[in-house]
Amino acid sequence: MLNEEIYRYYPEKSDVEKWIEGLWAFADSLECEAEILTDNGIRNSHGPFYMNRNRIVKFMPKGMRPFYGLWQPVLKGPSPLVVHVPGYGAELSIHTDVAGANYNMLQLSPLGYWTPEGLDDSLKPEGYWPVLPNSVNEKDPEGYFGWLANCIMAVKWAWKQSGVLDNRVSFFGTSQGGGTALLLGSVFAGKGTRCVAAEEPFLTNYPMANWSGAYIVAKNAVESHSDQAAGWHELGMVDTISHASRMTYPVMLTLGTADNICPPETVISLYERLDTEKLLFSMKDRGHGYQYEFVRLTLAWLGMYA
């Protein structure tokens, strides 16, 4: 199958709308208890740390694995909520700079891949996290459908915490985190999204990516699916270009011109589809990874729109 032919299996706007409605219904149907642990997420190797209000939160959705987040509440609110989501490594980050700018910060690692004891490598028998290949299956709770549902549960919890302005949230992240920040912005569109910042976003225009980097995992998953057309349709649900028309809030994107994991042309293709306040920051000769400029830009973006 030629890459261009894949687009004909992609969802229509109405399909995406129904998918998001189903996602909310699924997330709302599951009771999700949350426990704030005494663990502040800092290990001995990190040295002294003074933001003692940081705490790991254990989320326990009924029928799904527990997953974790790092909660960094403001000292004095009410203040907006900002959510960071991880790259494909499932890392749980600590953004003291964003928290220090008086935002309630919730760092998430869905589906239980990250635990306070370390990454649960038993969940990746093929050597990589299965969330992407599982997403070829319709509404698979072990795919991005479940991944995003976990985030909905966590945001709803955060909105109930003291000092948090409810019904407003902004998202940011790098690579998979950039792609899922964009998807979450769409999922919460009309329900609180203020802005999104996405660095070198993965999950963006699969056919155009031409199976570079981790995109080959998606191609392999579809080719092993019993119905390839259905597989591409489901992957299209978690392609950011399928959500572009829902992104009516400010969106900031970055790209590295030498990025061979998330090719720059894929990011440009999303940017060109957006009809909203938007910024595209191009970093010459940069490869894929966490760039110093991104958090600085994100802080400015949040300052204008969060």
C-alpha cells in the first residue's frame, strides 16, 4: 500500500467527534480512586530538594492498572492547572520551573508504565511500550484510548484540589508527550483547554512520516492486523492531523530540522491545518530530543494563554 492511499481510511470529522464522546463516556464510567503518597518523587541521587509540597499521586481506576502522577500544587491559589505528559520512554518529569511560575503542575505517566519503584519493563515484552501498536484495535484500553482516559481521570481529580481553578487546563510535552498533549487539547476542547505546547510532536501524520523512527511500530502493527483498513482508521483517530479542526485554542509547535524520528515536514503539515493563534518554532540542525528552548517558550505561551 502506498503511503498516500492510507489517508482514505482515516476518520472523518464526525468519526473523531464520536470517538471523543466514547472516550469521555469510558473515562466517566470508571471509578478512579486517588491517593497522595508521602513520596515526593525525589530520589537520593537528586540531592537536596526544597519543594516539599511535591507528592506522587497513585490513581487507581477500576478495571485498569494503577498509574501515577507527580502533583506540584501552588503555595497560594487559585491558579491554573498545567499538565505534562511523557515521551515514549514513559518518564515522569519534574518541572520546577513551571511550578515555580505559580501553576498547579500535574506530571503524568499513564497506563502504569512508570511506578515509584521504576519503569515496569514487564509491560513491554517486545522491548517497547505497546500503547502505539495496541491503538490499531478499536477503543483498546491498552492503547491511546485508555492512555487518554487515564489523563481525563487525573485532570478531573486535579480540578477538585484546593487552589486549582477548575474547568481550565493546558497541556505540554515532547515527542509522544507533544502528540498526546495535542490530542488532550482536542479531547478537552470546549471542556477547559486553554492552550497547548508540543515539542517535536510524535503521532503526527503517520503516512507522511514514512515509517521513520518509532513510526515503524505503527506500520508493523497495522500489517499484522486482520483488517488493515480498520487498523489505519483507528490509528487515524490518534493522529493529531485528524484533530486539527478541533484545535481552536492557541497551539505552539516546535521542530528540529534534522529530526529523523518525528520529521519536520509532519509538524509543518499540522501547523498548516490550524486555524487559530499558533506558533511554529524551527530549530536549525537539531535532532530529536528535549531542547532547552522548549520550556522557555512554553512558559511564555502559558503566560499569555493559560
